[in-house]
Amino acid sequence: MRKKPNWYEHSSRGKNNPYKTLFWGVVLIILLSIPFRIWAMKVEADRKVEASYNLMLQINKTLQVKDKEIEQLREQKEEVENENRELQKQVSLPIRDKVIAEINSVFGKKAPQALAVARCESGFDPDRVNINSNLSRDYSVFQINDRVWTKVFGEGFKTDWKENIQVAKAIFDRNGDWRAWYSSEHCWKDRLAQK
């Protein structure tokens, strides 16, 4: 049998080849790291699931709080509507006549329009309060919104119906029209068209 040449030991097929050793070392490291990678991926997936679960719990709690708030707002609105009904019944003709006289006095030539708007907004009820969906409130004869107009005219129009009429006139003069009472326009525009 022939003896293999000496160079064979140092070639790529030889036993002491450093590249072969390196290759198998890398393969061994990769094989050994697979369970660690699987474990790390599982830990990361568990962390994401837990974070999602916690977020879902937080959203659920927020929704429960919002549901309670909505229910409370509905109850408040119902209470205010009941109070308004009672107050409507209690509005006497003399007060109504005083309100109409004050509107005529303040608005002058524009009084017919102002009377139509006030009739549609409150039925000339100086104590009427309405809660809007954005939680702002409309007050008195002209149902003036507190969120918009308190900053401009102060708080007096909420409780003093004469001041409410004065503020309505100021709003009308400022805008030059009745656009601030757009929500009841379908009602008062029809009344104005009939005149």
C-alpha cells in the first residue's frame, strides 16, 4: 500500500485542517444557540401578549368609566328636562308678558324676529336650561351657550333673564344676523316666513 503524500495532511481533506475545525465549531455554536433563540423568542412573545392584555384591561376599564359617565350625563339631562317641564308649567302669563315686552323694548324693529327666535328656543321661559351633548349648557330666554359666551359676557345671563335678552341683542348686533341660534333655525325661520 502506498503511503499518502505529506501535503494531504494540510489539505482541505486532512484531519488537522483549521478551516474544517472552524466550520464545525461554527455549526456547533449555531446548533447550541437555537434553543436559546427559541427561548428568547418565546419570552419576547410572552412579553408582547402580556402588554397587549394589560392594554386591553386598561381600555376596558376606561370604557367602563366612560359608560358610567354617559349614564350619569343621561340622568342629569333627564333631570334638567324634567325641571324644564315643571318650570314651563310654572311660567305665569305675567312673566311671559314681561319677557315679550322686554324683547320688544330691547330689539326695536327686529323684535318680531327676536320673538320668533325666543319662542323657538325657550317658549319665553326665563328659567329654562338645556344640557348639550358637549356638556355645555344653554340658559334662559334665548338659550345662550355658557361655553361660548361666558368668556365674552360674563355669568349674569345665566340667571338674569333681562341680561339674557341684552346679551342676545349684543350677539345679534355682533353677528348681524341670527346664526348663533342655528340649532332652532328650522323653527323660527318658518315663523318669520309666515309673517
